[in-house]
Amino acid sequence: MKVLLLTSEFLPVNGGVATYAREIALSAARLGASVTVCAPDYGVAAHAEDRRLPYEIRRFSGGLHSRRELPAKVALVRRLVAEHDYDVVHAADWPFFIPLALSRKRVRGRMVVTVHGTEINETQTPEKRLAIWLAGVFGPRTEVTANSAYTHMLFRDRFNVPAEQVRTVHLGVSDFWFGPRARRADTRVELGLRPGGATMVTVARLTRRKGHLTTVAALAALPPAIRGKITWLVIGPEGEADYVEELKAAVAASGCDIRLMGALPSQQIRDIYGACDFFCLSGNWDPSGRVEGFGLVFLEAAAGGLPSVATDVGGVADAVLHNQTGLLVEPHVELLSAAIAEMVNDPVKRMSLGKRAATRARSMSWERCAAGTYYLGLPRAQYAQEESDAAAAASGESGLTGLLRQQLS
């Protein structure tokens, strides 16, 4: 199978779309596909990393997407699909939806587009909806994959697309997060964590929609006896300056052991996961229209055996299964506070949730995501129930995952 993957974000840029494009391409190659990734060059003449990847990288001149680059992207896609007969041409994110649609007469194979969440709301302006309609972006040949049940629902609500054209294919978690980590005791000593205390960790940019202020308020609302047991490690780069200033003031006034650690390398985060007791991220509904399409960070923490306390916004319910891999609550301070208290006070349940979280994370491989997106390795019919059975995955590997592991071994 020949796959052409079109993405507006890729290495060396980090972020959700870049991770998705990198991992699905790598996994498709592992499953035997011949993959070509078309990605921006970010103004750099050569990327040493490209030569080490097991698939071809075609760089085009540009950086993060802007509307003025659309004509160049249309010409680029037309040229690429004329060069080879690809079995699948995949627009991994919104900036390539229109270029792919306008090239459909030259595409002999399948046309796949992936929706991640936020861009669904961002395309609701009259100008963008008209462009989508005129280009025939979601015409009968286009297959749409959504990264969560929520994204699937949101897309169907915003666009009049037949149900059979849209599928949910959950994201995966990289093998890196299951890799070796420092000894728990050593990391706890290095971080100065108290013996017998409960440590929760958050990994997210310090931005309003990630809800750090809600978590501060939830901790402050706990009874002193519980609050005194908790250390909260907050990892992530700073976002909006006014929000960061507000957050730092709230942390200073909270009387809680909260440590803002800034951005850290992935290896260090993996070690810290191994030293913590549970993960917490209290995202909020964002009036700007940005949504949490899935919540990959919950799976990365789960790979380290951490259950999650999370708020039920966007597609988080697909990443955290309530009372199976974590505790899922509405985004209200008192409910979040109660969930944190439950994690601290019930270590038996916490460990049970953590074990299930780790089991489910192993079942959510990127190979499964690539196979489900491109129909690699197994007949299409065998994928029909895979993505609708997330709850069963919490207690063991799915049949599809097991078959894929047999193929890869």
C-alpha cells in the first residue's frame, strides 16, 4: 500500500497534529506501507532527522499554516498525486482539506481527512463554509476520521455528511511512554517529595482552557488534613501572560504545596510519572471554540500506571473511562475537589484504576490507529467494532490489537 500523508505540522515542531502525523506515519511503515510525508520545512534547508525515519519526507517551503499559502498547497498536492498512484491520500489536518478536494480528479485511491476538534468550530464562518462547499471538501469520495466520539458528534452536528462517511479512530500512545524510567524512590528524593504523601501531576500548557485555576481552587477547598498530604507538580510552558500571572497569584495564596516546574523534556516527564500517584487535568469549555478533541496526555500518563482525575469536556471521556481508568467529573470546583479527595483517601482504588489505565494504554497503540485509518493488515470488516468498544479495552487487549501484535512480532 502506498500512502501520501499531507500535514501542515511536523518535526521539528511539537504539538498535537505533529505528534499525530509522525506517529501514524511511523506505524503505517511498521505495518508494511510505503509512506510519503509531505510537511513544511520551516525555513531550514535540511532536516537530519528526516534521513533517520523509515519513510520518505517531502518538505515544502513554509511554516505553520496561513491562508495566503493555500494556492501553493493546491499546486503542491496536484503535483504530488500526479507523480504516483497512491492507494491513500490522507490530509492529516485542516489546511490540506481544500487542496486535497481540489485534486480529487487526479487521486485514484482513497481520500481520507482527519478532524481533531478545534478546527471544526473554526471553520464555521460564512467565508470558510462557502469555501468548503465550493471545493467539495466533504464530497462522496471523502472519508472522514474523527479522533474521538465527541469530535465525531461535533463534526456531524456542524456538517451535513452521511454517517457512513465518518468513522471514529482513536489516537494512540507512543512506545516511548512505556520505556525505562528512573527508580520511583530516587525521583521522589530528587524532587523532595514527602514520604507517605500523595503526589499528583499535570502536564499541559499554562493556558486558560486547561483549567489550572480550577484545580487550585479544588485543592484549596479540601479539608486541611487531606490538603496537607498533597503535592501538585505542574509541568508545561507558559501560555497567555495575564492568565499565568493570575495563576501564580492563586498558587501563592492557596496555602497548598504546588510547584510550577515549567516545560521539561519528555524523558524527565516520564520519570516524574513513575514517581507520582495520579494525573489531574481539569480542562474547561472554551468560549473561543477551542476544544480538547481527545486528550493524548491522559494515555501518556496511563502508560506510567497513573489513573487520572479529569473534567468531562470535549473528547476526554474517550481518553479517561470513568471508574475504570480514572475519575471523570463535570468542570466544577466542588466535584473536582471530591474526586481528588477520593484518589488520596482510597489508595486501593487508585492502584486498581492505575493498573486498568496502563492496560488500556497498551491497547491504544499507534499501530492500531494506523491500521484503522488505512485498513492495513486486516480486512476492513474486522475494524467495524474496534473503536466502539473502548470500555472493554480497559480490562485487556482487543482482538484487533492482539492480531496486530502477532503480525508485528
